[in-house]
Amino acid sequence: MDLGIAGRRALVTASSRGLGFGCAQALAAAGVDLVMNGRSAETLEAAAETLRLDHGVSVNTVATDITTAEGQEVVLSAAGDVDILVTNAGGPPPGIWSDWGRDEWIAALDANMLTPIALMTACLPSMQGRGWGRVVNITSQSVKAPIPALGLSNGARAGLTGFVAGTARQVAPDGVTINNLLPGIHATDRADQLDGTVSRQENISIDEARARRAATIPARRYGTPDEFGAACAFLCSVHAGFIVGQNILLDGGAVNLSM
């Protein structure tokens, strides 16, 4: 399917690997020029060069911490007016409620709520002015079914979800859509981190930890960055203009909801 977005320009944050890279890759395959962001300049540039060689698109890189005001300023200045914004940032560490004080909560809110809000606030006006734009926020299945060990993520991402619910309806008349993609377990560094925590806590191998968690997913496997990226690219396409303010699960059926 032709997604109808060749020649558009996208900013994809935290995109040097994992789900962010999956989204950047799918957009590049659709002919979208990219501004990619990540913390490691070396890893980021290697990812960008792969996309340049594979898809022949323009890819600019900005190595900085997107969760800081300074990092956001640098990235937005380099990106300029973009047609597509995909927000992503690493999730906060697991734990229990008694582990977290104000500093931990502020860090989680900065990364997983306030950063995407700041990026949307900066990018939406130019999209509205041109009468077309796409925003996809990578959040988590936890906003539908909170995960006990991920309280910081549950709270911060739920705040973002509430912001999007109102904002998406306000910009939709201008041809701009905002939607959230809610990943379940995918084969990424984040999954390795969480499986490693279980492995250490329960004194089992990491392979056993993965197998146990995969068994809880109806699809009986982890998702892949490629299939996640394909879903993201579709939401960014000309075919998705009537999808507004939605929270779309990509979780292999793990979250059992009737609505």
C-alpha cells in the first residue's frame, strides 16, 4: 500500500534502536525524510546510515537527551517544520510505590508526559497552518491495564493520555491527527531490562523469565519493532485521517478488553 507520505518530513525521537527505530525505518521505507534523535551519537548515526542506504531518504541526526529542555530546543531547531512527529522516550525503572519520592516522579513525568507535550506544543501550530499533520506518541499498554511494578510509567503515561484526548479533538479540524500507540512486550532493550529484573529477583535464567512472560501473551511471543513500525507508519499515512485521539494496543492480545 502506498502510504501517500513520500517527501514528507518527520521527527522521530529516541529512534536509534528499539521501537523508535522501527518507526523511523517504516517511515523511511515510505519515502519520508527524517530527523532522528538519540543519546548516543555513534549508535544514532549508524542507525541513520542504515536508513539512508536502504531507502535513499534524507536523514539528519541530533544526539541529545530529548527529556531535557535544552535537548528539546536543539532537536526542534534542527527539525524545523515537520509534517510528522513520533514521540518516544525510555520508560522509568520498575519498582514499588515505596521506592519513589518526588525526584523519581519528576523524572518520570519529564520523560514520559512533559517531553511529548512540549514537542507537540512546538510542532502542532505549523501543522495546523499547513492543514496537515500526524502525531504518534509511543506510550504503553499500562495506560489500559496498569502494571504494578511500573507505577512511575503508569502515572506519567496516563497523564499524557489525558492531554492527548482533549488536544486531538482541538486540532483535528485543521487536518492534524494525534494518536497513541500502546506497545505490549516487544523484543527490545526495555524488555531485556524488565526480564533481567525478574531473573534476578526470582533467581531464574533470563530465558526462563522471557518464556514465562511470553506464555502470558495470547500470541505466545514478543512483538517485533518492524511490525510496530508498520502500525506507526500507517497512522502517519494519508489513509489514517479519520483516526483521531485513539489509544491503539499492539500487545498480542495481552490486555483483555471488550471495548
